[in-house]
Amino acid sequence: MFATVLHGPGDVRYEQVAAPKILKPTDAIIKLSATCICGSDLWPYRGLQGMDGPMNMGHEYCGVVVEVGADVRSVKPGQFVVGSFCISDNTCPHCKHGFQSSCEQREFMSGAQASYARVPLADGTLVATPEMPSDDLIPSLLAVSDVLGTGWYAADAARVQPGSTVVVVGDGAVGLMGVLAAKQMGAARIIIMSRHKTRQDLALEYGATDIVSERAEAGVARIKDLTKRIGADAVLECVGTQESMTQALQVARPGSMIGYVGVPHGVTFDGQTLFFSQTGMMGGPAPVRRFMPHLLDLVLSRKINPGKVFDQQIPLADVAHGYKSMDERKAIKTLLLV
Ligand SMILES: [Zn+2]
């Protein structure tokens, strides 16, 4: 079969690889219905993350089970499934505590930008839908796998409550999903920092009430003005740079929480600044599996439409073009048709 392999910075290829096989009795093989490119795929694509060798790309997936190992009980061939980008057993103490992304048996999904993929720990990782979903729901179901689950976790970790004033730092796909999540959780005011018209429009559609296009200190000053100098009750940090993390800390009111889901690159903290900010921080890789049953319900009942975040849909064979579009910020998020 053909799959997506990153050979080095800027060098992503759609090339022949061996088809995945059941390696452990807890594995499942799925035929992808659709897959996509993640903002985090751009870190190695841009040469900002070390590589040990060619990387099999892709960790967001949904599709139909074609084969399961001897020990798999909860899913069977023919079922439509969605899984998290974090592989988890869903039975260990961390999983039971709701932190499946720190599972004792955690692996990170890879190789999903392909027609078939192997999913380890299928019982703990995959959730089947009650029936075969209609095609128009596929983008939204795919979004549950990572981008929606991660935006949701940012809002959950920031403890968004009904009536909260929320600031979302970052207008990438995860930030936009953070807006959707905050709205669902009842936030009264959702301020997103964004300088791009198409992203601003989608943020407004998902429930943002205010757009702040200024950056750095000017952006912080604008948010202080909008919140009567108080700051935000909850901050969603969805980028992972020093600038975005600093902004998040500066707009968070004392007693607030910052949910940070952008993988930090080159971020450092000053102990005294943190101490006197009196803010809490919770983040890391999203335990998407915790939220999946609820998010799948919301999608299948058409209460939310996270699939709109995919503003580019191209054939999987054109994956290299998709990476380029996202790298140049011409696309918010690229769906790959399998
Ligand atoms: Zn576990």
C-alpha cells in the first residue's frame, strides 16, 4: 500500500510501504475512512523536532475495522471506529483517573496518513459508533480523534464554567476547537487572539464573542481593556511558543487556570512570575479517550460541527501539497481523502 513518510525537513513523500499486520493479539487493523494533517506534524516537517530516521506520519484516524487480534473483545470487523492519537489500555490507574494520555502502556499512534493502519490496544483505544455513520459526518468524527479532543481538553483543563470569560491563545485548528468547547461548556465571553480573517470568521461561527488581532503586549493590553482590567477566568493556550505562553500567563486573572495543549518548543518559565501570578496550569497531551463517548454523541446527534475546521480536502496521494498548504498557513487543517 501507499503511505506518508517524512524523510527530512520539507521532504514528505507518498510512497510504497508494507501493509500493516496484526503484531500483538490486542491489535486491530482499520481501513481509514479519512485522515488528516496535524499542526504537530509541522514541527518535524519544519525541522524543529529531531528525527531518528524516516517517520511514518499520521495519528488522527477513523475508519472501519478489517481485522482484530485474538484478544480483542470490544470491537469487531465491519464496525466504524474512532480512536485517540494516544494509544491506551483504558484500565490502568492513570486511565481510570481520566488521564489515558499518560497510560502505563501509552504509545503514540503513527502511520495513519495511509489507507490502512494498525491500532495497538484496540479495546482500550477504539470506540465504535452504534451504526455506520453517513459520509457527511466523517470529517467531524475524524476531528474527535485529536483536534476536537485536544481543544476540548484545553477548555476542561482551564476549568471553563457556565458564565466564564475565556481567552483562547492561538487561532489554529486546536484553538478554534477550544472556542467550540468553551461555548459548549457555557462560557459567556470567548475572546480569541487571531489576525487571520478566515480563522476569525470560523471562530465567530463557533461561538467567539471578541477577536483580538493585536499581538504581544498590545494584545495583552487589549484583553485587559475588554475584561475591565481583571483578566480571564480561563485561558486556553493552543500554540506552544514562548510568546503564546507569556501571553496566556499575562491575561490570566489570579485564581484562574491555564489549559495548555500546544506542545512547548523552547518555552521557559520564571519561578517568581509564576508564583505571583497565582494561576494554575494543566496541560499536556490530551486524554481524548476520556471525552470520546460524549464528543461522539455530540457529533452523531449533529449538535456540533467540528468538521468545518477542515478547510482543505485533498486526495491522500497529494499529501505533500497538504503539508505545504498548512506550513504556509494557506489551510487551517487539511483532510486527506482515502
Ligand atoms: Zn492505561
